Amino acid sequence: MEKEWDVLIVGAGLYGATCAHELSQKGYRCLVLEKRPHIGGNCYTENRDGINLHLYGAHIFHTSNQRVWDWINQFATFNHYHHRVKVDYNGKRYSFPFNMETFYQLWGVKTPEEAARKLEEVRVKNAPDTLEGYALSQIGHDLYETFIKCYTEKQWGRAPDLLPSSIIKRIPVRLTYNDSYFDDTHQGIPIGGYTPIIEKLLSKSEVRTGVDYLAQRAEFDASAKRILYTGPIDEFAERRFGQLLYRSVHFKHRRLEIPDFQGTSVINYTSKDIPYTRILEHKHFEFTAGPITWISEEYSGAHSKESEPMYPVRDTENLEKLRKYQEFLSGNDYSNYFFGGRLAEYLYYDMHQAIGGALKKAEAIASSLT
């Protein structure tokens, strides 16, 4: 009996939407299911008072992959936004990531030579291979206490000496006044937000929101030749090897009848007495003017049924569980299934990485159908 759909795609986030676009462009019939009431996943944006709100946290597009940059520019015009973060520690404001302005603010040094000498002086030798140990080996106690320690404890819910060093290795240390968070060739925010991009990517597919695929899995699977699953891999496999742990984020969005709240898009709050990790002011992502502003306070916490899984806790125990799931799902019983995206791969993906992975996955799915 002929299947109704060539590809069933579970998840209408950036990864699933990218695959849906590529496959529908090749003439394949795609059905996209989304558990949430909206498309776009965590990069979903919503316009309020003429301001595009990043409702699941700041999403800054940045990449040095020319193929990905050319591809995404088919669907949006990007502005010239470069991500620059400020840090508030005990009421004082600092430049971040680490650059000459930071070193001047903390130590009073004025030249790269002075900063390099000071960094060498404060670095902790033979520190353990943990997040805390790596930070101390690179920046010493002053910078670690001011910028990293309490922020990390709030974000991850555990002491930094119990976390892997890989979490912090993406933060640059520069001996220049370059305070741009990312070093990528291309950076920006899509004018009009991310939701219009996702709408274009899904325009040739049938999309159903508010649908729990796993609750009707047998019925949906029977309707398609291939299934791409982008949800949590442990839930797909009925958590037979145990639950994979995530950290989640709760957002408190507030409308303020003032033209500007903090003068920049993101301020991290790194002292213990402030319960949230950062405040976003959304109008600064697209340089929006006007008498109203929207801000979002971010509160990190453990993942539960009522929250979204955001950051995988990729410690030794969880990576061993992941290995078991991947091994189990590589068997012949799942030859028509494909798995991809941050939840199915249990990875933290930036948007350009999600797109790059999805383009390759779509090619693999198309090859399996020929």
C-alpha cells in the first residue's frame, strides 16, 4: 500500500524545518509534526509592540561556514548586529568576553604586554581538568570569581569543579579591545525575527502543531516511508537506559513603558544574590526605536515536564547513557528512522551548526528514498 508521506519529520524547529525545505524542494511529500503550539523551536520569535521577542533566549546568528551563510540568506535579510555582552557583578559593570577593556577595569593595565604579564602571573598551574580548573588555568582567581563562578553555579545547578572543562572553552580571551562575543566571519539578526524564516522553510510541507508524535507513534509511522525524529532520544526509546539530564531556563518577560531599560541587548548577572542569570532587552537586537521596551529575565533550573530541555548535561554518566541509546537505535529495526538535532543527538547546537547538520541529513534521507 502506498504511503501517504515520503518523510515524516518530528519537530518544527530549525533542524526539522531545514530538512523539510530541502526534501520538499526535491519533490518529496513531507509531514511535519510539532508538539508545541508554534513552529520554530527555541529560535521562535514573536512581535510585540513592534519588537521581535526572542521568547526562548537570545539567538544570534553567526557562522564562518560560507555555504550555511549563503543558504540562510535566501530566506531573510540580516542586520549588522554583533553580540556584545556586559557583566554585572556586585553592582559593577564590566566588558565581556575578556578583552583589554576588561583587564583595565579589573587590574588597571593599559597595554597588551601588561595584560599578558598579569594573566601569566595569576594563572593557576597544574589545575584539574574541570570547568573551574580550566578557568583558573587561563584567567586566575579574580576573573573567575567575577565572571564565571556564581554564574556557572546558577546556570548548571552544580559546583564548577564538578563540570567538564568543555563548557567554558568557547569563551575567548583577547589582548585587544575587540569585545564582540563571536569571531565568526558572518554575524547578524534576521530583520523581522526568526519565525518568518521557519514559515518559508515549511511552506511546501504539511505542518501540524500541538501534536504529540510519541502518543500516536504507530499511526504516524505507518503513514510515511521515512521518519526524521528531532526530539529527545531517550524519550523515543522509552528511557530504557535511563533519563538523559538537561538544564532548562524559565523566562519572565516584562513590558515596560520606557524607551530603554539597560542600553544593550544582554547583561549577565554573575553575583550569587541575583537569582536570574541575565536580562535581555529585545529591541537592541534589531535596533528598534519607540516608547515601549520588552525585557526578559532568565532563570536556570532543572528540566521537568513543565519546562523545555535546553542544555544537555554531558557528564560521564549521561554520555554513557547516550552511547547505549545510539547503539540501540542503530539496529535493523530502525533502518527507516533518522535522528538529528540538539535533542536527538544530545548536543548543544548553535544555529549554523543545526543548519549544517540538517543539510547533510536531508541529503542522506533523499539518498535512501532513491
